[in-house]
Amino acid sequence: MKFTDKFKAKKTENQGNPANEAPKKEKKPLKQKIKDSMNKKYLKNGSYSVVISAIFIVIVLVVNMIVGSLPSKYTEVDVSSEKLYSISDDTKDFLKKLDKDITIYQVVQSGSEDETIKKLLEKYDEESDHITVEQKDPVVNPKFTSEYTSDDVSANSLIVVCGDRSKVVDYNNIYESSMDYNTYSYTTTGFDGEGQIDSAISYVTSENLPVLYTLDGHGEKELDSTLQEDIQKANIDIKSLNLITEEKVPDDAACLLINAPASDISESEKDAIIDYLENGGKAMIFSDYTEESMENFDAVLANYGVERTDGIVIEGDSQHYAQMPYYLVPTVNSTDAISDFASKGYYVLMPYAQGIKQTDNLRDTVTVNSLLTTSDSAYSKVDVNSGSIDKTDDDVDGPFDLGVSITETLDDDKETQIVYYTSSNLMDSQINQMVSGGNEQMIMSSLNWMCSSDETSVISVPSKNLQISYLTLTAYDVSFWKIMVMGIIPVIFLVIGFMVWLKRRKA
């Protein structure tokens, strides 16, 4: 039998025997097959989703833990207009120089913390390893404040401690307020947290505080109250000085202030001042235009190579004055005396100033640097009683310095330092407000330059205004915006309107 015949017989035999037949697979309907396939697909995709979600949650938790451990200065943005929750670059530089450990206690009951002060203290704690901030609850520790003061300490006040020295920063001094005579209630006008804390740190870390002597007896102007507060906040002690009775500037003088005398000093006073300066003294000098003879006063200036120009400076460039041509807005030059201030971009407003000229007989050891400068279009009006500010042939051509710093290197590593401004109106509060505190900051910057030493670090940060921010516009700016608002912008809208009307008419 052939092989094919055997195979056919075997196949026939198997087909006839039901036991030998293979079981048939039950065919599923197409709808059921699709449903099963989709269930498997969803199960697979769902597993992926669960895994990815779990990984994402873990990543978020880890990132939150990392961010939560970072200092707030890296995770929080101070969007307040006055930067209430930030510290200035001046304070940061001041804190970098600290070499003593300081503890700042916030005296307040738990749950009643002033959040603004609390956040500000966090910035100090993060900025310096030498500063530690702690909260003391007067309910839990009723006798804590008695270790540092016998006075009552109001809630949210601060106590700054360094070794045996301490200073209380009262809460009422942190927030400034003024009387609103419309409602006869007090309104908060400023926040001085940074300034007060810096002042307290400077106080507790300084062994010998500088003394500023103010020359009296010649009709000098009194210090403006705002500037006086700034000087005291810088921990500079202010004392009056009568050179007629004292005969010389005291040895403990960190600086001598001569504030626009109305009459001349005597020859003996001149000699005493020059003797003090030639031995490494420091002086801040202001002068105002006067028709009085000031021979001895001018002799002090001449000894250091500068003299006053006759008359009052009139500015011919509208970009360098505000309101009137004798309300000068000079260029601020960056020098050692005001380098920090110059970098901030503030304006300075200086009404009724005189020009400063350098003399020809300047000693080689004396260096005169310009702080404030007029434009080339400025001139000095010699005849101030003429009734006109128009330039005449008798007037003196500019440009002029309105403020200078003078240094002289002496033996024994001593250095004479003088800052001279030709208008005491710089210190007027109303003038200062017109430039958003620019005058005040410049004066304090130059005073700090002279009063700071290796043993004493002087800093005075102005309070942050919570009410008004002044916009300083020169005469050029005012004219420009008048032309823009009253001329160019209306014309542009008229032209656009005419073109739209013309297009619609043609359509």
C-alpha cells in the first residue's frame, strides 16, 4: 500500500472515531473580542498613569522639602512698593563686616507677632551667621526684659544684645505716624524697622561712639529735625561748640560741622579750625550766599584750595533745574565720599547755591574731588539785586562745582577730610521731599564717610515712606510731557480718526 493510501485510511479512521477528534475552540463574537482588547489596553494604560502620577507626587514632595529648607530670600519675592520685607545693599554690606555675635529678641506674646517685623528679622538672620533671632513671650518669661531695661517694653519691641551691651528698639519707633487733622487721628506714615535695627547693631558693636561738634555763635542754622534724627540714628552724638570759650576743637571730635554762619568767624576761631584740620581733622561745611564779609571763613576754605564764586548760580540748561533756574539739579559724581549714594540714581535739589572754584596755590598733598556739578550752560549772577536773572557781561561763566570733597594725606597715617556744600537748603525737609530724600541720603553718606573708622561703623538707613513717592521732574521733563500730552498725542489720535473716517467713506 502506498504511503498516501495509508494516510487517507488513517484520516478516515480518525474522523469516524469521536474520541480521536480534537476539541474545537469556541469562537467569540467580534464585539466581545473588541471589548476584551480594550480592557487590556485600559488596564495597561492605567498602570502607566498610576506609576507616572506616583513619581510626579514624589518629585513634588521632594522639591517642596528642598524649597522649604532654603532661606526665604531665595524663595520669597518682595513685591511691596517700599520693599518692607527686604534689606538694602547698605545693610548687607554692613552685616558682612560684622565680627561679633549678636542676638535680636522680639518681645511678643506667641500668636501676636507683627508679620512685617518678623519677616524683616528673618532677612537679618539669613544674611549673617553672626546674628541670631529669638522670640521671647513676656507671659512665659515675665522678668526677661528687666535684664536689659527698667522701662516697660511694648509688644513687638526688639532687644539687640552683643556681649555686655544692649539696646531696646521700641515698637513705637519702628512705625512712624503723624496726626491727620481732618480726622484727628494718627496715621502711619513710615516704617523704620531696618534703620532702627541697623542703629542698634552699630551701637552694641561699637565701643567708642563718634561725636559731631556743631560750631555756634555766628548765627548758624539749626539742624533740620529730620537730619538730626538721622545723625542720632547713626549713633553719632551731637554737641555744640563755642570756640571762643573752648579755644580749640575737642580731641574726641569725630567731625566738626559748620552750618552756614550768618556772620564771619573770628581770627582765633579760624586758626583753631585750621589747626584741627591740619592734624587730621574732619569737617562738613555749609555756606549760603551773603553780602556780609566772610574773610576768616573764606580763609579756611582757601587753605584747602577752594573759594566761593561771587553771586548765585543760575542754570541755563533746563535738564539741570526744577521750577526755577536757581533751583539747581546738579550732576552727582561718584567719589569716595558719596560713592554708595551716587550709585542709587537719586536726584539732588540745591536752591540758591554758589559756585566753587579751585585756587591756583593748591598743595601737592591736597586732593579736591567734585561731588556736584552744574552744566556748561550755568553762570553765576553777580548782581543778585538786579531784579533779573538774564545773563550779563558781569556774570561769571560756568560750569561750577556746588559740592566738593577735600582730602589731604598727612604723616602718621592721618588724613584730613572735608566735605563742602554751598547751600544749606540741602538740609531743608521740604526741599528734600521734592527729590524723595535724595538730599538727606547724600548728606548722611558724606557724613558717614568721615565718621566711620576701623573701630566704629556708622550707618543710617532712612525710613520707608508708606504714603507718598515723589516724582522729580526737571524743567526739560515738564516741557517735554506738556508737548506730548497737549500736542503730539492729540494730533496722533486726530490723524488716526481722520484716516478711519476717510476709509469708511470710500467704502
